[in-house]
Amino acid sequence: MFKSLRTRNYRLFATGQVVSNTGSWMQRVAQDWLVLELTHNSGTALGITTGLQFLPMLFSMYGGMVADRYPKRRILIATQAAMGGLALILGVLAITGAVRIWQVYALAFALGLVTVVDNPTRQSFAVEMVGRAGMPNAIALNSAVFNLARIVGPAIAGLVISAVGTPVAFLVNAASFGAVLISLKLMRPSELHPVVPLPRAKGQLREAMTYVRARPNLWLSMVLIFFVATFGMNFQVTNALMSRQVFHTGAGAFGLASAVFAVGALGGALLAARRGQPTMRLLLIMSFAFSLSEVLGGMMPDFWLFLLLLVPTGLTLLSFTTAANSATQLGTTAAMRGRVMGLYMLVFLGGAPLGAPLAGWVAELYGPRTSMIAGGMISAVATVIIAAVFIRLRGIRARSYLRPAQLARMIA
């Protein structure tokens, strides 16, 4: 089943990603905790930090165009080195006691700028390592690797913060990028399946927009993931606030909540790896199941029941996002993949500058429970609307294949 993934290049990259992503999730937990410490538990400040980190995603199509124009391996070496440098700066500021909230904001924004290029490049690089035949499994297993790090990283971060404070988590993350850089340098270029670079030309972004608009399955899934990601996927904000303000737990319990959520997410990624090409029906089912789980999670009366609901929430969320990612890449030609994935990352992460501060603001005014429940309800309503549009478009397309006499009988 996974024979196409047993290449030296893919094993090197996956190993580097496990180490680097573990460090990155340590930093995310530590950054959230640092913001709460610097601002005396401000949910708005936490939302602003997350929003600034994702604000550059509004320009992710330009990042996708860079991915189409230049060798992806070289791009990743540059972006991963830059991310490691930013983590080192934050670690030094924190360990010397010189860190201020505006510096956290600035470094979060800078990380977002690098991610604009890194994300679509890394997404489309998977097919160059394994070829098109192995792409569905590679996408799913990349999600599994990512969520393995989400299990280990927050748990380690909670222990590290409790034992020696937040600065060490930032420094460990800075060092972890070395694993990815080494894996990229050790790859054998002759075993890659490189896509012919896209020559410079006018109108290439407009060409990508036209390409997506002509394919209903692509733009419908992108609209759906925009609403779910913007309003439903604010766990970086809501989990921290639920743990600290509703259940009054410490850093260790916050790390545990993040790890439990990731256990469910890992299960979702592994289930996705066993499926074939995903369908729109699967996306809609998983999106609605996630929305329902999030609403129920926000209603849980104690911390342990809240943890229990985080498992199906993570599972359905990763089943949904992995299926959406796979469907987008499989439904796109190689020459267009970087730009389409740039648009995908725009709708997937570009709403965070709106959604994260809004989730924090609602949590401050009405409580973290209300923020979490509202996010799930908005996602559920969006899912129902997209399902109705999809059924209508499918019906129109089916009728277009009928002969005039058949169509007249249906109308009558």
C-alpha cells in the first residue's frame, strides 16, 4: 500500500519533519503561554498574535507562484533556515528577560511571511519525492507525521515550561530545524520527480483563479474549508483559554489538552491514508461531524469530559483537512499545482487574521465556552449551505446530459 513512499528521499524528509514539527509545536504552546504571561491572560492579545502569524497568508498565491517557478528543494532550504533563525531570536529575547509583547507580535508576523512561501512549496514538493501514484498516501502520511509532532511537542512543552520556563522551548525549536536542513541536503536529486519550472509570464495568478472557478469541486471545497478554518479551527486560542480560565489548570494540563486533541487528529490522518481519492460527500460528512464535536466540546462541564471530546474533534478535523488537501492536489495539473495550493493555503490559513482575534474577543466578552460553541455552529451552517449548492450543481450537470425530450418530461 505504501510501497511508493519507501524512497530514501521521502524517509529523510519525513524524519526531518518529525523532529522539526515537534519543535514547532513546542514553540506554539510556549508562545501562547508567553503571551498570556506578558498580557495577564488577555484573550485578545492571544488572538492578535495568532492573527499576525497568519496575516501574510493573504499573499499565499504569490508564494505558490514562487513554488512553480523555482526548484522546490532550494526554496525549502532557505525557508527552513529562516524559520530556525526566528525561533532563535525569540528564545534569546525570552531567556534574557528582554522580551516584550510587541516583539512577540513582530516575530509572529515575520514567521508568517516565511510560511507564505514555505507552505505551498512543501505541499507540492511531496509529489516530486514519490510521484503522482504515491501522492494520496504521501499527503495523508505527511498529516500523520505532523500530528505525531502535535502529540509529542505540546506534552514536552508543558513539562519544559513547568520545569525550566518558556525560553528553552524556543531554543529547542530553533535547533530542530537543523534536522530538516540536513535531510534536504542529503537527498539525491536524481531520485526526485521534478516538475518543469514555470517561465515568467503575465496573468499567471489570474490563470489559476480561472482554472479553479471552472471546477466546482475545487472552489466548493475551498469555500467550505475557509469557513471551517476561519471560525472553527481556532484551537490555538480556545484550548489555551478553556484550560486556563474555565478549568483553571496549569501549563502541564494545557499541554495535555493539546496532546489529546492531536491523538484524535493522528487517528484521522491514519484513516485518511487508507482511503482512495476523497469525494465531496466525504468532505461534507467530516466537516459536519467536526462542527458537532466542537459544539459538544464547548458544553462539557469538567476538564476530563472536555479532553474526551477533543479526540473525535481532532479525528474528524484531520479527516476533513487531509481529504480536502488530497482532493485539491489530485484535481490539479502539475504545472498549476503550486499556484492552486497557494490559493488553498490562502483560504485555509488566510482567515486566521479575522478568526483568531474574533475568537479571542468573543471569549473575553462572553467566555471561552461561547467562543468555541459559536465556531462550531458557524462551521455547521456553512457545511449545510455548501451541501445544498453541491447537490444543486450536480443536478444541473446531470440534466445537461439528458436529451431535450427527457429534460422536457422531467420539467413537466
